[in-house]
Amino acid sequence: MGRKLLLENINVPGINTFDVYRQKGGYRAVEKVLKGMSPEDVVEEVKKSGLRGRGGAGFPTGMKWSFLAKPEGKPRYLVCNGDESEPGTFKDRYLMTYIPHLLIEGMIVSSFALGANTSYIYVRGEMMPQIRILEKAIAEARNAGFLGKNILGSGYDLELYVQPGGGAYICGEETALIESLEGKRGNPRIKPPFPAISGLYNCPTVVNNVESIAATVPIINDGGDEYAKLGIGRSTGTKLISASGNLNKPGVYEIELGVPVEEFIYSDEYCGGIANGKRLKAVVAGGSSVPILPANLILKTLNGENRLMSYESLADGGFASGTMLGSGGFVAFDEDQCIVRNTWNYARFYHHESCGQCSPCREGTGWMEKVLHRLEYGHGKLSDIDLLVDVSKKIEGNTICPLGDAAAWPVASAIRHFRDEFEWHVSRPEEAMDRNYGLAHYADPLPKPEAVAAN
């Protein structure tokens, strides 16, 4: 059984309340940093831990903190990104719902480290229950003396606010989130300047994911070095995975990074295998924006090694045969699922959520949706498949923010690995309307590395 750091007490009755959370050792990290550590000490512990951003990008958190400018006379801000709009991802909502004080404690620790006296938790507008839960938790923490003026007599002040968003995927991008927080339309900003120099109200700002901030609590309690002992290589610590799709046991799992993908899917400790006795066809490993992989490539790398749940192993092979851990939105597809239909569904989402600021994304996402609709509903041509690849290349890398890439990668990877299924939709349109393509060769064992090298 892997070690739990964030969800260790998740099933304790009343853990969402201050009193029970405190009884279980809650707010020890706040006491530790305020009574015996400097902000620089906290940043150093987070650096030692090797913690990487849990929202999708995987950038080292301690390094990101160290970039924060410290000009005289200007306030600094910490903003928690609780927008969580990536299809297939629901881990942050789970944390905010069931153990909100872990996030509040992480916000206090992180704000102290950054020298921020005002911090915000920006939550997707549709998550009203979670917003109310967080507001109640903040009130409890304030009443206990952990928020407000002179916290625990340390001389450190912190005001913490929950800000509902408008329900826009684009506001998960940090500069669009900042624009929204300032009361403007959530359009991403051109960078530089980066938020660490000029962010919220043109002041130095750090934006971190819910899980990243929550992870600072066990890092401070146990020490950065202890945290770094968990995981594998540069993928240290634990990670929350949102498992969904055709699984026997979908849900949120905390794994130690480095667990084999096969074990995560098939072991009773985690997802318990594919539902209804079906076979695995494909997996989206890190939320809808990462490349989809067929069953044989998600379980093994091209070198024949077991694929692991880590940043490096999932990326092994680049986009030709690998994917990304992303936000940990793990979606499994069984043999009865249609890849063309799923790709069209994702394209609809990205077209709808594009802010429209950049032409390649604004126009390209719409074109991809229309062409995929044609293919799915029996009106496609073989040339449409190459057209989709061409449009995805025109979008990728040509937009202010990563939404363009997020829209292009699922389409390009689906065609790269499942091209024969797309071609079947063109050559057998009537049949494609009545049944799905099936498992085909997508779960066949990969050729041995020696055979690949010989070719």
C-alpha cells in the first residue's frame, strides 16, 4: 500500500471541520513555520522536496517561488488556482470538499514563504458547494487565530479570500485567472512580463494549483528531504489521480509517483481493472489536453519497459509514442469506445472554451470541430484526416496561451495512433454509424526493441 500524505485522514468523520482536523495534527505546519522558520527556510524546504506543479505543467514549485520579485513598497500575492476545468480532472474539487483545512493550512504556509499578506483562492463558478465549504473553513481558522492580524503572536498578518470564477476553462491559465480576479474578461496576457514580476494589480504574484499548495503541509511537517524520498527520480512525492472512464473503481487516488500504469489500472488497490470484463483500448493519462495512447503504448514504452505513473516515464518517446502526466485526469476507454467520436467531443469543448483572442485558436478549433463532425457522421473524406493534422500544426505553438496546444494535441495524437479507425469512418460510413471500430490491433504486444532497431 502506497503512503498517503494528502488523503491520509480523508475518511475520518468530521475531518472537514477545524476541530477534527486540528486533533489529527492539522495546522502543525503553520506553527512550525511561524515559530521557528524564515520565509527563505520554507522556500528551501519546498525546493529540497522536488515538488512539481500538480496543475499540469509540472514546473518545480520551489523554483517558481524563488522567481518572485521583492520590490520595496509593493505587496506580493499568492493566488490558488482552483478553477479545475480540464475534462477528466476532479481531484482539486475532491480536496476542497472533504479536507478544506489542508488547503487553508497550505495557503498560510505558502503565503508566509512568499511574503504575501493577502491571498486568494480562485474557484470555478459552478463549484458553489466547495466555495461555501472553503468560506466556512476560513471562518473557523480565523476564529482559532490562524488567519487575520498577528497570527499566533508571530507578527505575521494574512487575509484569505475565496473568489468565484465565471466558469471559463481559459481562466485556468494563470494570467487569464489574474485578469478575471481583477474583474476583467479572462483573456490571457502576453508574457513577459510574467506574474512573478507583474501579476495581480501589477504586483509580484505566484499562482499555484490546489494540490501543489496542499502538498506544502506534509513537506514542512516531515521535511523536504523526506518528501523527496517518495516517488522516483525527478517525480518526487505523491500525486492525486482522477480516474474515470470504463473502470471498475473510478475515483480519486493518491499514488506514490512511479507506480506502474498496469498496476494502477488493474490492481484492486486502485482501479480494479476494466469494467464489465471488457479490454482496454486507449487511455488519456493527464486530462483531455494530453496525447491519447493506445493500450499497448500506455502499458509499455517502445523500449519494452513498463510505463510508470511519473512525469518522465509517461513522456518517454516524446509525442511519437508517449504522453504527459498533466493534471492527472486519467480516462480509460474500453474496446467499445469510438476514438473519432471522443476526439470530436474534445474538439467541441476546446472550440467552445477558446477565448477568441488568437486567430489560430479561434478559427482552428472551430474548423477541427466541423471536420471531426463530418467524419463522425459519415460525410468525411480521406483528405479530411490530413487536413486535421495540418490545422493542428497551424494552431500548435502559435497562440498566446497553451489552450491552442491543448486543442491540437488530442486531435494529432488520435490520428497518429488510430488513423485506421478514422479511415474506416470514411470508407464504411454507414457501418460506422451502427457500430464502433472495436479493439482492432490497439492492444497487440509491441514489437521487441531489437526488431524496431533493425527496421
